[in-house]
Amino acid sequence: MEKTIWLCVMIPLAALFTGLGIFAWRRKKPMWFWSGSEVDERELTDVPAYNRANGIMWLAFSGVFWLCAILGFFSVSAAGAAVAVGTIGGIPVLVLVYRHIYNKYKRK
């Protein structure tokens, strides 16, 4: 039963971040990172490359949840620990990676 609940939570969560990555990758206008903020096209040198990098960032983050969903088949407690480490460690990494992406494509 707990494995079913785990999968019912983890698969949609992983799919959400995967969808966000695909959305960012295919978006024509610059993808934002912070809620409520926008990135102006004039701020960037290469919008498609910026969005592709953003998409890859989110797809990589979704990988944590896909792996934890699979790990949940074997041990829900190990998967829970892995998702805790992945999110607690992953969120600051997302911020740092996004800053790197933004600075790489920002007009000087």
C-alpha cells in the first residue's frame, strides 16, 4: 500500500518537473526562474540557448524524482531519504545553476 501511495505522489511530481523542463526548452520567450519575475528578451544574447539550458536544468532536477520513484519499488524509506536529500540539496543547486545560466546569456 505504501508503495502505491509513494508512486502516486512521486510520478506526478517527476512528470511536473519534466514538463517544466520541456516547456522551458520549447518556449519562444525567455523562461523565468523566480515566481512572479520575468526575463526581458533584450537582457539576453541568445534566448533559444538560454531556454535550452533552463530546460536541461529542470529535466536534470526531475531525474531526482524519477530515480526516487524507482527506488520506492525497493524501499520506500530509502526513497524518502533520497528525495529529502535531493530536494534539500537540489534547490540551492538550482539557484546556483540558474544564476550561471543567466550570467552566461546576459548582455554585457
